[in-house]
Amino acid sequence: DSADKGEYRHYMLKEIYEQPKVVKATMEGRLTGTSVLEQALGTEAADLLENVRHVQIIACGTSYHAGMVARYWIEDLAGVPCSVEVASEYRYRKHVIQPDTLFLCISQSGETADTLAALRQAKQAGFRAALAICNVPGSSLVRESDLVIMTQAGPEIGVASTKAFTTQLTALLIFTLALARHNGLSTEKETEIVEAIHLLPGQVNDVLALDGEIEEMSKAFMDKNHSLFLGRGSQFPVAMEGALKLKEISYIHAEAYPAGELKHGPLALVDSEMPVVTVAPNNDLLEKLKSNLEEVRARGGELFVFADQDAGVKPEEGLHVMQIPSVHEITAPIVYTVPLQLLSYHVAVLKGTDVDQPRNLAKSVTVE
Ligand code: G6P
């Protein structure tokens, strides 16, 4: 057991550090230097993607957050409407199915009971096809789907999912580009994004190099009972995933909000006992995000901001800034996930919780 962990104290830390390698493995064979190899997604992929008019994503937990990021990509790059829902809700309500909808399940294990139940229902309901993004070959989800894109994360032991998430995002972005090709994405744009994907392993490595500083930062969370995570756009699901990680392994209550919703409630909770974590890449929402941060500062809230090095967010009293190397806006959710994983990990270690096996949680929820 300890041999499997190698030099690492926990599987979770080992799996966080494996991300440059497994993200790379997930792109392997699916991209050239400048474009997506659509045939690598399956022989029927081209025909299917040509006819998809809507995407319905279903997943649970961390995989659901991957689906939420994908919705931003699919609507932005492919211009195809996309809905995302947790499997446990979807399976128990009536829904209206648009013609030519692709049913897309995301699951690390491929054995989550609610996700499988939703898929089985969908197969009776008249979807165009079922696509799975999954990490376990031979799992029920893989066997029962029409088309499969395997993530190459390798076995994930830590209950809190890390490398499965970033490889799901990698696979989802490649899928999005293939779909976008059939929906008018220019060759130049495809090349720009494929080049950005190739940079990911190196960029994730750069973020891992901040581990020591993030460990230092984590001390501020140790004695806190609540925290707030903010993001905007495709970084909102990243904030949700960061909050989920902190809840799962450190047992600190963490809530994620789209930063623009601050004034509609959570601002009432902000005081010096409520650390506020924010992800701030350099995109066109940056200025709006900065004014959200001002609102938090004005109420005495302590801010922990992961910001693009060129974003001009400067440290000051009550505002801790961790500078992240500049990355492409589209791939930013993958890169900004990593510091939040490290933050939760270190808080949990400081609190002395069972990091790999948090109380009350299971790696795979195979019964309802
Ligand atoms: C459990 C795990 C989570 C995981 C979720 C969905 O809650 O603890 O880490 O995200 O199930 O699992 P799946 O295997 O379907 O991705």
C-alpha cells in the first residue's frame, strides 16, 4: 500500500501530482499538433457529430462539475445548446427531449447508480445516441454506451476525485472541438485551442510548483468553520469543485457562488471568520470580478485569490494573492482547478483528517 503511494504521504497528493502525465495521456492519439483527430473518437463519431443539435449531460459529484464546465465550452465553441443535470434529479422528473440530442454521461467509475439509471431511461426515451466519458474500461457505463471516450487517469484511489476531473475536462474539450468542427468552428480557432491544450501538462506542472506557498496559505483555513468560493463564467464550476474538495476532506463548510450573485445573499455572511477563495484568470469578466472582490474587502472579509499574473490583482492587507502563469481562457478551468485541490489537501492534512478516506463518503456510489 505505502509502496503504491511512492514518496507521497497520501494517494490524493500522488494523484494531484500525476495530473501533468495523465492529462497528456488523455490527449495522446486524439490530437495532432494543430487539430483534433476525430476518427480517434470512434468510427461513427463523424456521422454522429454531424447530426447532433443538442447535448444533455448527466453526472454526479465531481463529474457533474466537469459537465458544467463543458456546457460553457459546448455553447461557446460549437454553438450547440447544452443542458447539464445531476443524475439523481434527472432520473426522477419528466423531461422534454429536443430532437437529435446526444446523451452524454460523465463518470470516473462508470458504476454510479444514478448515472446508470439515467442512461438506461434515456435509451428508452429517443436520444440520438449515448456517449460516455469514463475512466474504467469494461465498466457498466462503457458497456452500455454507443460511443466512449476513455480518460487515461489510471486508477484513482483517493475518494476525493482529482486527476479524474482534469482528465474528464481534457476529454470534454477534445469532444467539444470535434463537435464544433461540424458547427462552423474555424480552422484557426481549432488550431489556437489545440495548441493551448498541448501546453496544459507544462502549465499544470508550473502550478504544482506553487505547492509550498499554497501549504502556507492553508494555515489560514485551519480554524475556520465556513468558507466561500467565487468564480465567474467557466470558472464558476471550478469554484464549485474547489468548495466540494474542501468539504469532502477537511469538513469545513464551503459554499460556491457565481461572483455576480454575491449581493443576492452571501455578502450577508462575509466577515473576518469567513475566508473567501476566488479564481481570477485574465478574461473579459476580470474587471467585474475585481469589483466583487472590493465588495468582500469592504465587509472585512479575508480574500484568497488565485489570479493570472497579468491580472493586476495586488496583495494588500486581507487580500492574499497567488499568481498563476498566464493561460488560454478556454483551458484555464483545468489549470485553476489544481491550486484549489492543493489548498484543500493541505487544510485537511493540518486538521488531521483521513484524507484518502473521508468519513461517510465512498469512492463510488453504486446504490441509491
Ligand atoms: C462519489 C465520489 C466522488 C465522485 C462521485 C461520482 O461521490 O466520492 O468523487 O465524483 O461519486 O462518481 P463517478 O464515478 O460517477 O464519477
